[in-house]
Amino acid sequence: MSNLNQSSTNSTVGVNFVGILEVAVFTTITSLPCCVFIFINCTMLFTLRSKTVFYETPRYVLVFNLLLADTVLLFQTQSMYLMSAGRVRLSYHVCFSLSMIAEVTLLISPLTLLAMSLERYVAVCYPLRHTSIITIRNTGAAIVMIWAFGFLNAFTSDYCGKERILQDAVFNLFRNSYIYFWNVLTAVVISFTYIGVMVAAWSASTDKVSAQKAGKTLMLHMVQLGISLCSPIHNPILYLLSKHLNRIIVIRIQAAIYVIIFMFPRCLNSLIYGLRDQIIRPVLMQKLFCGWKGSRSLC
């Protein structure tokens, strides 16, 4: 009997060790690229505040707002992921603060993409009126409205309470409906602007190169939005899976969903605007690599 108990104990210890090891591997796999992209995003944010042309051009002001929200949300989700993997118990106030950050920033990306799509549409289809319509003042007002809708989403949410934990059906329906409404509206606007830009690209009076580039940017916006639409179903999926699967399998699925839904879209923005934009790219490369090469000519 003692041998049987000893064997059972050894088996349990072995399973626990494998589980802990696998959690450590997954957290390392997600943390390393997350830290790299947070560094790139922060460098990108610093770059967008380093020259007058960036903070006096509405398009770059919107890019800054998009990257700021993405960086904050990426840091928050990674922190929550690590605490979840480590089974860290949070006080109500800490849970409240972290949850509010997520709820506020969750809508910022799609709504900023909406504003950026409209800006590209006006730039291509109404180039003569672009400077009078898309001004710094109007852009600032749009950003204030975007954050206001983000805070409204936060105020309609129940933080860390019983309904939140038990995934109350009415609460989730209202919250997800609010988020999906803005995401679907953004999808409609991006589709409309894409069609308008493509029609303009066929016109002889339009700069075809600029129109085609704008069309590619809008398509990338649509891809980003499509991935972001999966965000509201993240928690319900994990909640349902946790009832039927063991913790290790759920952690594997959680890691995959986290990378695809949360990390990838937030990392994509810095690559899209940092590498594709001819004005941002040389400045960003300078900020990223001058410290490594130690050359004053680059700095």
C-alpha cells in the first residue's frame, strides 16, 4: 500500500512539475516578443514626438493615439496574462484599475482606425479640401471623442464583481453589443472609404500611386479590425473551456488566443506605420539603432 501511495505521489509531483515547466515556457514565449514590441512601440511614440512635422500633421497625431492605446493595452494584457498563469490573487482595487485600463483602451484602436480611414479618404478623394477639413483642431476633437467612447465602455462594465466572474449573460450581451456596434460601424466606414479610394484610383484626375497606397493601408486596417473583432469572445471561450478541459490545456489555448487576438494586432501597427511610411521610417531606424552602433552621425 505504501508503495502504491508513493507511486501516486511521485506521479502527481511529476505532473505538477511538467505543468509548471510548461507554464514557464509559455510565459517566456509570450513575454519576450511582447517586451520587444513594447520597446518598438515606445520608440515609435518617442519618434512621433521628436519632430514638428509629426505632431503638427493630423495623420501622425492619429497614429500616435493608436500606438499609445495599443501599447497600454499590450502592457496590461501581458501583465494580466502573467498573473493569471502564476495564479496571482489580486485585491479588488488592483483588479479594478487593470480592468478599467483594458475596457477604456479596447475601443480606442478600432475608433482610431475609423478616423484614420476617413482621413485617407478625404486626402485621396478631396485633396483640395483636405487641409481645411482635416486640421489639428478637428483631429484633437476626434481623439477626445474616441477616448470619451472608450471611457463610456468602461463605465458600463462591472469590474471584478460576481457578475464579471460568473459571466452574467445580460452583462456580457450589453457589453459585447456596445463593442461590436463600434467595430461593425468601423468595418462599414473602412469598406466605404476603400471603395471610394479605389474608384478614385481609376480616375485620371487622381494621383494613382497615392490612391493605391491608401487602398493598401485601408486593407491593412480591415485586417487589423477583423482580428480585433475576436477580442470580446476571448473570455467567454476560456470560461467555457475551463469547465471541460484541464488547466494545462486551457493555458495552451489561452496562450495561442492571446498571441493571435491581443498581441499580434497591437504589434502590427508599429510595423505598418514604422516601416511603410517614408517619413517615419528613417527617423525610427535612427532611434532604434543609433544606440547599438554608437555612431554620432546616426544620432
